[in-house]
Amino acid sequence: MAYREILTELKKLQARGIVLELNGRTSYPEAIARAHCVCESKGTYGIMRDYILSEENGTLQEIHFDYVKNPKW
């Protein structure tokens, strides 16, 4: 995904009140989009999304983005 596509998606999610985290810390769409693009371009790490749903009604509450080391195949 391109930076602008990711940024647009994340801004929409944040506007809906969904909390965004990058490696365990609350973050902004710009920082997450930038990190995603850097990881993609270097190829040594990827970013994994973890969707956190409300236990009460199953709606999306948070998305956690974590660096994941890509294996050397």
C-alpha cells in the first residue's frame, strides 16, 4: 500500500474513535503510515495489525500495529 492510502485509511479509523497504537504506544496515522512504508521498502520488517474488539458488542475499538521481523528464506 502507498503512504497516502494507508494515511487516509488510518485517519478515517481515528475519526471513528478507534485507538491506534504502534509497538505498544498510542500513535498518530502519520507515524504509522510512515513506519509501514519504511518497513515495506527495506524488507527486513513488516507491520502486523492486531484488531481489538469490544467484549460488550464486538465493535472495533483499537488497532495495534507491531513490527515483525521477516524471515530470511
